[in-house]
Amino acid sequence: MSSPPSRWEVLNVSYVKLDITDLRETREQVRESFLQQDKSISKIRDVVTIHAARPRKTKRVFAVDSGFNTAYETTFTILKAAVVDEDLEVDRREDIYLFHVDNYQTDRLRRLLMQQALYEALAKTIRSGKADGSLVLVDGTIALTVFYPTLKDRREYRSHFRALYEELYAPLMDRCVDKNILVLGFLKRTGSTYLAEYLNVRGAYDIYLVNAFLREEGQYIGPIPVLDAGAKRAKVHHQYVTFYLNLKNWVYRFELLKEQEHAYREGIENLLYLATEAHYGMNPIFSKADEYARVTKRETNLKFDYVIHELDAEDRTRLRLEARKRTHFGYSTKRFPGRLTAG
């Protein structure tokens, strides 16, 4: 028998610590863990309303995705965004940055700029008018919660966030509402607790609940509000709801604007129409968006070499030294081409 868990371990109910030297005890811990989850779910089974929908094609669909990568071990960064329509026509955007340092602030800013690239690419499509009345599926959250400025963020980040929201995001979302463009955030991994908290199920994640309830394709749990305690402080006035859908026997979470909640059922019907087994519940439209938004290391390295190949020796050396700080104290430089490291 393993030693009893400490109070610290008991308080952290998100995991079970396993000891594989005693498989008998480990199997019992796993079984007990699932048993506790089942008990929590059984208490609310009767209060959860499960709906079912059938495939129906009523809207033209667009998919939007973004990505980034860095060159070698430098702060040279390429950001990409792609918008793909049902004809697999692609509208791409690419931004290149060289950050001064690589730290927490840089990472926060880089991810905010990647979100900016995504919405700028989408805004271009929306302005063209060809997406009017359509469904736009955004890979990831459409809420800005994770980007809200914190006490750790500098003035530069706060300024970027404010500009992103006021000059790009808010006008874009308002235009989508006006043009009857249904915007859905598509979350492939339901690691949230929105549903659990809404149902007052303590110590459970949504993934356990939806996998227990939504067993058949087309089953869904209707929209619930996404509570956002930080919205007022961040001066964000948009609100959202979220729903859960079994799409080809895999459960996903979706977000949409509160103003568009009335259209969620139509969104579900169109998603079911587009779903395919071969693409794990997603249509090639969405795979194409992911493909064109992905930034490979090779591509980033090549563009970095192209940019710096005519720099003088001093500037190339400065880039090399900045990079070596992040490669085991400078002991490994094999990833750098000779023309970069040569002084």
C-alpha cells in the first residue's frame, strides 16, 4: 500500500498520483477516480436536457485559423492567418517581427499579435461582402479573456490590446451581427469548467460531463452563458454563450456571441452537414485553414536567412549571441547556418 496522500495532494483534486510499483493499488486508484466522477454526474443526470439535431445546409461556411513560429533560437517570428471558403479558396496574411528579447512579455505580445493577424484576415473577407449571411468557424476561442491585460503586462501590451479591441475586434463583431454572419469559436479540447459550474458540480471538468451525456452523433447541450468577471475591468462589452456538440462521435465546445444565441441551432445543423469521418468530424475546409496558417520551422529559418544575409558582421554576431543565450549557455550552435555564425 502506498502512503496516504498529504493534505496538499488532497486539495488538488484535478489529478490522482499513481505509484506504478504497486499496480494493484494503482488500478484501484484509477477505478475510484472514475467512480467519483460517475457519482458526480449521476446527481445531475436528470436536470440536464439533451437535444438532438439533424444535418441541414443553410449557410455558406468559412474557416479561419492562425499560427506562428520562430527562426532557429532567435526572436525572429513569422505570424500567419488564413481564411478558407467552401470552394477551398484561401486568403492568407503574413506578418514578420523581430522582438528585442524573448521573455514573458514577448510571448504575451506575440500571441496577441497572432490574434490580431487572425481578425485582420477575417475583417478583409468580411469587408468584401462575400461572407454575408454565412457561418464563420474560428479555430479557438472568440472571447478575448486570455488576452486581458494583467498587472504583469506593460503599457505597450495594454496599448496593443486596447487598439485591437476598439479598432479591429469590436467593429468586426458588430459588423458580423449586422450582416447576419454567424461567428463560432471552435474548441477541440473541452478543458473548461463552464458547464460544471453552471450545473454546480464541484471538482469536475466539462469533458467528463459531455462525454457522459452526449453519446450519439447530433446530440448537444444548448447554450449556457460564459461568465467573464474580468470583462468590466478590461472594458470589454461583448458577451458570449457556449454549447457542446457530438460531431461524428467526438464532443466539441463552441462559443458564439450572446447577440447571436438565437441562431445556434442553425449553426449546429450546418456543422453536422459538413462533418466527415475522415477528418475527425471536421470538413477539409477546416483542415485547409490549418494547413495554410501553419508556420514551419524550415520556412521561418529560410526567411530569416534571407532577411539577414546582407547584414554586416557585427549585426550577425549580435543575433548569434542573443540566440546562444537560449541554447544551453552557448554550448550548442549546430542549428545555425555558417553564414549566420561567421563573423
